[in-house]
Amino acid sequence: MPDHDLTTQATKPAGVSFDDAPLNRFHLKITALTFGANFSDGYQLGVIGIALTLITPRMHLGSVWEGLLGASALIGIFVGSITLGWLADRIGRQQLYMLNFLLITLASIAQFWVQGPGLLFGLRILIGIGIGADYAIGPTLVAEFCPRRHRGFLLASLTAMWTVGYICSYFFGNWLVGFGGDSWRWLLASSALPALIVLLLRIGTPESPRWLVSKGRLDQARAVVAKYIGENVDFESIVTPVREGAARGGAGDASYRRLFGADQWRKTAFGILYYNCQVIPYFAIYTFLPVVMAKFHLKEGFLGDGLLNVFLLLGSIAGLWFTARFSRRGFVIGSFIVMALALGPLGVWPGGPTLVLFVLFLLFTFTMSAASNLDQVYPPELFSTALRSSGVGLLNGVSRIGSAAGTFLLPMSIDHLGFSFSMTALAAFLVAGAVVSFVWAPETSDVVLE
């Protein structure tokens, strides 16, 4: 990054607003520390799908247990996002930002000793609770600290780390399970290592100054701004919008019912619907990618799911540029249209040439990965400070219930209703997402957060 972007406090222009302060090392650090949840989520989702190839025959699992274990972390993410996101609006972001990764670390290690699907299911729910809490709190902290000019790119980079985690799990997991036996235990327990690193690095993270202002703790907020953003930042530039947002929504009330009040319900409804329409096809397909790939009659390796992982990574990187280049509204509508057109033929034309269908699936993979960058950008921009963690948690939590349902139902749907019906149903969610976004999607690029 150019040196002029890493402006020291001594050279910042006097009276610069909080949202327009130059990007500094702390902004990059708080973003990097939040990478942990996204990397862990991608890694956790990837390893369970691979580990199940050994666990299923060893534990004699049927499709119900297979679906439950595949969806277990998603169920936990729902609980963690909903409950701990709400709690973060009441008691603050900083403590929960630390403790959630302690839970992830301990539960990940404990997976090594499981003997049956029930205990594994419970541990993965605990892991999901920790990840869900971070999904609500991490993007909230990044959005509340970072300057608006760079906010979209930094938030979008969080989703890129999900893809990195998923791809790491794919390559490492497939190498490790090749040893057979109990190698799946080492694979599941390996997720404790990145979680422990994140936990240690987060020691000393400050509280959000916007949250401190919303609670009337102005002296503490001023001290955080001076230490981490700059002594010459105009403190009123953060106080005024936070107070205005609180005045419109009812200061001090962090209950979920406010998310459905007259001034907020449309944004909340859009967030829930767009998020679910996007992640249901994504999680369902990529949790059971080997099953889906088998329908293309492609063998494992670079020409099959390995190439798809390459397109996942390329799409994630391209999505960073799309987020910075296009409006939020234009990006979300356009991506839904492209994904629906790419996935739809797999359902309505299942007997088509394998090469054609696979190219369409590559396009779907690339676009879905790119569009997923918005999942960390849009939610924190939709809500005011008093409701931000609750709102982000609600959107993440409800989306994970949809994802868990899709993940749980996909193998049974393919078994009983057929691959064609299953892919058509998933494409229908993408069409619905395009319609919802066209009607309700707000433009939040470059807004000053309240």
C-alpha cells in the first residue's frame, strides 16, 4: 500500500471527519483480525464435507445424519448471530469479539475425540455459535471504524477470506483423508489452529467509538478516536450522525422489534430476502460439491472440482473490484440475473452436453463468489449504530437457517425428486433474489454511517 495511505496522526489535516480520515494501519489491522471468522467458516464448511466421506461409512450414517452434520455449523451460526449480535448492541462489541474465538478453539479441538454423530453435531453447533457471533460483530467493528471511501473494499475482503478458507480445506482435506482411517479426526481438529491464532492476535482490540457514543460514553469514545484514528479528527463528525440515527429509531432500545419499525422494516426485509436467496444455493451446492460434480460425470481432480475452486478464488478476487467499481444496487441485481441464467439450464436441460453445462457451472461459481462479497458489505450499511450488530446478526442468522435447510434437504431432494428438480428449485431462489433486489435494494455506497 502507498505510504501516503498510511498517514501518521501528526500529518492528518486538522478537523478531518471520522468517516473521511485517511486509511491507517489500525484500519488494516481491525480488518485483518476480522478475517478469522470468515476464514474459519469457509474452512469449517469445507472440512465437514470432506470428512463425511470417511465418517459416513465408519459411523454407518444415513442421509438424515449426513444432512444434519453438514448443516450443524450453519444452525449454530443462526443462534450465535441472533443472540450474540443483539447482546453486542447492549454490552458492546469488544468483549464478545474476543471470547467467541475461545469457544471456536475449544470446540474444534474436542472434535478429535468424538465417537458418534450426536456429539459431533453438538460440537459443530458450538463452533457455529462462535462463528455466528463474529459474523455479527466483526463486520460491525470494521464498518464502524473504517473510512467510507475504503469501507466497501475492506468489508468485501472479509468474504474473500471465506473463499480462501474453503479452498484451503479442499486441498488440505483431500490430501489428509487420503491416509484413510481416523485422518478425519485430524482434519476436523485442524480448524482449532487458525482460531487460536486469531484469538491471541485480538488481545487489546478497542471498543467501537460509535457504540460508545450511542451509550453516552463520550470521553471513552474520544480517547479511542484520538489513539487509533487521530487526535485531529473532528469528534463531532462521529457524535452528530450517531445521535441523529438514535433519535430517529429510539435511543437506548436495542430490541429486535425496532428492526421492523416504520423507518427500518423495508431495509430489514430486503436484507433477509436477498441474503437467503443468495446463500441457499451457494451453501447447498458447495457443501455437497462431490455429489453435484458426479452429475456432470466428471472425476475428481483439476478438471472437476479443483477447477471450480480456482473459479471460486478468481470470482472472490474479482468481486473486490466489482464492489469498489459498481454501485451496491447495480451489483446485487446484475449478479442475481447472471447466476440464474447460468444455473437454470442445469435443471431445465439436464441432458445437455456435459461441457456446456460445466462451463455454465463455472460461470455460476465465478459470479456467486464475486457477489458474495456484498454479504459483508450491505448488512452493516443498512442499520444505525444502535441496531447495527443486531441487524447484521439477524441477517446472518436467518440466512444460515435458510442455508442449513438447503444443505439438509439437498441430498434428500436429489435422491427423491431428482437432480433436475433440485437445480431448478435453487435457480428459482436466484430469480426471486433479482426481483427483491430490483424492488427494495437501497444504494448505500459512500454513505456516512449513523
